[in-house]
Amino acid sequence: MVAQVYQYKLYASEVRSGMPVGLSADDSLAMARDYIDNWVKEKLVLHEAEKHLTPREKNFDKEMTEYRNSLLINRYYEKLWQRDTLGNRVTSREISEFARSLDSRYTVDKEIVRVNYAKIPTQHPALARAKEILFNESRRDEEKETLVSLLGDTIEYLLEDDEWLYLDDLQNEVAFQIDAEKAAQKGEIVRIEKEVGDNTILLVILDYRSQRSVNETKEERAAAGMLLMNQRKAEYINRYIQELYDKAVKAGEIVQ
């Protein structure tokens, strides 16, 4: 036993079972102390609650039954939904169509851009060639794989032409201000080369929007997909409940 509070006892085996593996001796000791301290405080409050609450206040039979029923029903819904292999999948096309259905209802005055960029150490031998490819429109399209291979895994870059980014997020990433609106008014692809610290930023602005509809960034498309999935799930479960109800009524199992 490593601790006792009134009638409650804590054993070393319980402390060990709650500890992650791979910790150093010092970290294990510190975590064990925190575990024991939290356990002691919880049992102190629990003792006071047991002492001061009436039997009626301590009776949670109704709440526990309702909670268990809710858990059972939701778990059953999940099991049913997983069996519907056609309904519980959404394609990229379906997400796009669903996102477009929201366009007429939602617009946001927040700047977004489509870009290609790379943050390359200024002394890196690949800088000159990467710039030649990235700043040449035809080569950028034709030599994407070459550019990816050239930049490797250690250089930060984005070469997805169709991905929209928030302009302020991009500016935070590259650490300088971008007048994308002015560039967009010219209707031209804008190329920017700028040294920031030990790195050189190569940036190509492909497109810009000041007012946009929702679900255009990668994150928002993911949210749209989740919203579509939840709608389908709710419709599926409602149909299932109605079928159960109709069947039970027909069989005389429901009396109202």
C-alpha cells in the first residue's frame, strides 16, 4: 500500500498500471507522485460527499440506467452505420457538389490564395535549379516530379495548384507581407523571391480571392465531408427507426 485516505487504500500495482512505459526513473517518480496526490485529493472529496449527501441524493440508479441506455443505443447505431458500406462513404465529387450547395448561403470576406512555394536554405545547391523550374510556367507544370525530387524531404514546399490557403496563414509562414490583391488585379501569375533569415522563399501566386464561398480550403472541404456524412447517417438512422416502428405497430407490439 502506498497511500490511504480513511477507508480507501491505494496499492503500488494500481499506480504502475496507470504509468506509460519508457519513462526515465525521474519522470516515473514524478508521475507516480502526481498520481498519488490526485488520488488522495479525490478520495478526500469523495469521503465528504458520502458523509454529507442524503441516501436519496446518492441514488443514481435512474441516471445510470439512462446513461447505459444511451450508450447502448449509440453503439448500436454505429454498428448499423458501419454495415451500410455504400452510405458511409463519400466521394470527392459528392463533397464538391455538397460544398457548392452551400455556396449560395455562405460567403466569407477573408483572403485566400492558390500558390506554389518553397523555403530553401540560401546556400543550398538546389536553389538555382528549383527557381528555374518554379518560376517557369510550362516547366513548373511539366517538371513537378523533378522539383519534388530536387527539394527532397528536408525542404518545406507546397506544389498543389488546386489547394487554397488563407493569405494570413501564408504570410505567417513566409514571414513577410504579400500584396496578393494588387497582383490579382493585373491578372498575372506573380513570382516573388525573398531572403528571410537563412532561407530564400520562392513564391508563385496563381490566384487570389477576397470574398469566397465556404469549403474552398483543404480544412473546410474536410469539414464539409464530415457534415455530409453526418447528414447521411442521421437520415439512415431515422429511416431505420421508422421501419422498426412500422414493423412493431403492424405486429401489435406497440400500445398507445
